[in-house]
Amino acid sequence: MSFKKETLADGSVQLTSERSSYTYQRPRPGVVFMRISGDDKGEFGNAPRDELRGDINRYAPVELFVEMDESTGANLPVQEAWTEFFSANRPALKGVSVLTRSKYMHVSAEVVKLFSRTGELIRVYLDPAPFEEALQRAAPGFVRPKTQRPGA
């Protein structure tokens, strides 16, 4: 499966496949907001993590905010790749905040957190309010783009 990488008019970077996408925004150096949509079956290979490596190389420690409200799944190899990434890059990450209102994706994120052995580095939120508060502390004034969630 192939994917497309493009830089959007607002400066954000988007990786898009037939069934999934990753969008990266950088509200300030050292802070990355990433939105994951759809069902990632591994078609991106290492590209989603490679996109973050540039920030880590330039600005470590990086604070990462991941919104997964539009994500419907990630297969086991994708979860394992993220687990390995967080474990290997723990010293270069200030924190990882993950927002999802899906019970399935919440469990998936908690499994990645557990097996990455990163302790409290990764925080998983079901409620958007504390996620938004953490994002505002890291990047005051940053406005998250509206989600496309059905019923949102």
C-alpha cells in the first residue's frame, strides 16, 4: 500500500493513505501536535515516526500531543513500532499526551504505554479538557483544528 506526503498551506505535514492519515502541526519548536485518523494497517512503514525524528534531532526534549478521536484502529505491528519508538526515544521526549474517546483506542494506547516501559511519560486522556490544558501550557494560544468525528 502506498501513501502520499505533503506540506499543507498552513505549514502542517500530512501523510495520507487510502484508509488513514497522520497530520503534524508544530505550534512552536519542541512541541508537536499530531492527529491520527482512520485505520493504520502499516502502510506508512516508519514514515510517521521518521517525521517526529526531525523534531527530536533539532529540539529534544520534544513534547508530543496525539489526538486519536478519528482513529479507528492500528494493527499489532503498528502498535509495536510505536512502543519501540517511545521506548528508544524516552530521553528525547518531555512528555506524550494522547487523547481518544474510543474505548478500543484507549486500551491500545495504554498497552503501548505499558510495554514501552516509559512510566508516566505517556498520559492517555479520555476527557479532552485536561488534554487541552496540557496543550495550552506547552503552546499557549494554539488552537486545535476541529475534528471530523461523526456527531462532534
